[in-house]
Amino acid sequence: MTEEDRAAASLKRTPLYHEHRALDARLVEFSGWEMPVQYSSILEEHRAVRARAGLFDVSHMGEFRVEGQDALAYLQYLVPNDVSKLAIHQALYTQLCLPDAGAIDDLLIYRVGEDQYMMVVNAGNIDKDFAWAKQQSRNFDVQLSNQSDETGLLALQGPEAQHILQPLTAADLSSIRYYHFEPGQVNGIECIISRTGYTGEDGFELYCPSSRVVELWRDVLAAGKERGLLPAGLGARDTLRLEAGYCLYGHELDEATNPLEAGLGWTIKLNKGDFIGHDALAKIKEHGLTRKLVGIEMTGRGVCRSGYAIYAGDQQIGALTSGAPAPTLNKNIGMGYVSAAHAVPGKTVHIDIRGKHTAAQITALPFYKRQK
Amino acid sequence: MAKLNHPANLKYSKTDEWVRVDGDEATVGITDYAQDQLGDIVYIELPWNASQSVSAEEKFGDIESVKATSELVSPVSGSITKVNENLKDTPELINDSPYEQGWMFVVKLSDPAELDHLMNATDYLAYLEGR
């Protein structure tokens, strides 16, 4: 056994592990999971998603079921966004916050039925989130169950997604709006067909029993072949979400970061009633932000990466939380926090790339928005 | 690893550079294995001004793929006589052609005995298998 094998032995795998191996994917460790970072090339997979479609295995994500007569009251207390606004078969983006407003995680909440919801959380935070959610449920009549192991999840993303998926299902995909979903069969497999994603493109996320996700993967890949669908790995997922300006937990968000400075103010509903973190968020809003998440675009030669320092003149004003080449834009981009006074789009800054101060510009987010 | 190519006429370092010796000069690049591990190469920083010198087992540049940054370590010592300027704008040549168009620099060897510390293709392959 090599050292790598030993490390891999303790990693979790999705049911699609052998499919990834068969496709010759490069597998890497990602928050405790052994996941495909690329199949052919990150650039090729990234471009396939922007121009045609890509299929991602995101079965490592966590799913919690929330049921009971207090389900809504409980979720309203648990998260800062307004869950009461959800119609049945609608989803929203929100966070779990600590009382001091630090983000425990970011997540989606699906309203599955009258008093039934599903929380979808980041893979690396499943245990932490479930313990927190459980602990906060004491005073509510709700049942929580962690269904992460029983649930498979594929993301079919790109402008061709609907064309590829429609022949496989009787559900009318054109009637499912963004951040809405329908339960339905895909090639005979019971799924939640959700018009959501993390790439900045149109597309669907398909939740299914983990026992059938291999079948679903093969069916969708085969159905999309003619339209140029490619399996896509976490490498492309990361460059796609970066271009789209989406936060990645552990980078733009963590327990020392509040959602307001992360630019997520649109998801914080202070007027909906009390929730965990409410008072801290209200205070932060009242006093103003000390730092803000901004986009960084390199104007000098070089690739900026997570952790690199951001300078205005001789003064360090912040640091990058993500950075990579942006294949769609043909630029090197990043996101990072800078002190609020410097968070001005158009401002010239310098990035410390291995000791060399290289010119860059602060830009508004997102970097990329699809044409509708 | 079967489809990767490691020519028998080159010498290899543990940090995945290759050396092609020609008299008292040598050409240096990174191996097929290295470019494959890095994935899409998008940027490279080399000692662009020829006449600089490099030292064995010391850093001579940086290479960036979409995913990550890595250091380039020289397998030999000497003074640089030529740098592959094409890599400035088309670093993907390293992915496409690691031993031909993707060469990085030519160096006048200051200590040819260093070549004895490098591996031949068979040993390099065994070294990769053991990783």
C-alpha cells in the first residue's frame, strides 16, 4: 500500500466511485471524500458546461429530512432566510448561523410537502450540521432524519440540460422554474427534479435513492452523448462557480464570516421574526461592514490563488479566498475579502504572488452571467 | 500510466523533470507524468532572461495549471543559454508535447557529474509505480 492508498482507505466514496474509475477520472480528496476532480481536462469540462452540458456526481452532499407540525416554525428559527415564502415544490438558498452570525454552513431548503422539508448541506459539514440542527430542534415538534447515505445526487448543467433530460421523463421540464422542483421518474427512477445548480448555467439537480444513482448516471450520460454531454468533475465545478460568483463553504464562508460581508444580504430577512443570529446580524447591519467580499481580476501576469494577500500600495487590505484561471473569460480571477473602504469596483490593487506584487483590479460579482 | 510516454534517451529527476544531454549542454522540461498530473497548464514563469544560472535541486520557476501552482526544480546546474519563449503565451504546449515543443530551457552544464544522480527511463517508471 502506498501512502496515498492508506489515505484513501479512510475516505468516503459515493456509489459512483467505480463509474469514475472506469471513466479514468483523476480522484482526489475533497472534505473527507474521494471524488473525481477531472475526467479529461478541467478546461474541456468547463467549456462543455458553458456551451453544451456536463454531468456531475454530487452524491457526497448531505440531505436531511425535516417533518412535523412545527417544521416551518423550526426552520424559521434555524435559518436567516424566510422559509414561509416557500410554496410546495419550491427551494431557497440560506445559511446556518451561529448566534454571533458566523456561518456554520450554507444550504438549500426544499419544501417537499405541507409540513415536509429537505435541507441540502455541504458534504464536509454533514455531521456538524446535523448535530446543530438536532440540538436546535428541542423545543419544536419536528422529526429530523439524516438521509445523506440513502440519497444520490447528480447535477446536469448547461444550456442543453433540458433537451437531454426531457426524453427521459414524463415531467414537463419547461414548466419547472428556477429554484422550483417536481417529483418525477427519470427512466423509471424516482427522483426529485430540481431546477437548481452551482455553475451559473441552466440545469437540473436530480435527487434519487443512492441504490439507483449508478443507473441514473449511465442513463443520463447515454442520453446526452449526441448533444456533447461530458462527465464533469469538481475541478470544473469550482471554476464554474467562481465565474458565477458563488460562495464555497470553507473559502468565502466559514464560522468566522457572516453572510452579510459575504454579499448574501439578499438572503437575510431580519423582519421575519426571531432566528439564530438575528441580533448579531441586525447589529452588523446597523454598524456597517468592516470587510466585504469582492471580485479580483488580474491585470498583470499571474494566477491568483486562495490565501494570497491583497495590497493597496504598501498596505495589506485583505486576502483571497478563491482564485483560478477563468476559462470562459480568459482571465485570471479570484474572490477575497478586503476592508470595506477599499471594496470599490475598478480600484487597482496588487496581489502578492510568491513575493511579487502583481497588478489586479477589484470587480463587482459575479464575473459571469448567462444570457437568458 | 500505460499511455504515458517516457523516452529511453532521456534522464529523469525525482521531481519529474527530464534532461536531454547534447555534449556539454542539456535541455530541460517536465515529464509526461508531470504534465498529466498537473492537468491543463495555463501559465509558466521561467528565468526568461537567458544568462541566468540554475542549480541542481533548486527552484527555477513556477508552473500553474487550472487547479494548482507547482514549483519547477532544476535537475542540473549551469548557465542558461536558451529559454523557450513560446511557453509565455502558449504554455499548453507542455501538455501537448512535453518532450518537444514543451522544452523549457537549455543549459551549459557546470557539473556534468550531476547527470549520474538522475534516473534512466526504466528506473523512473519504477519510481512512479512506487509513488
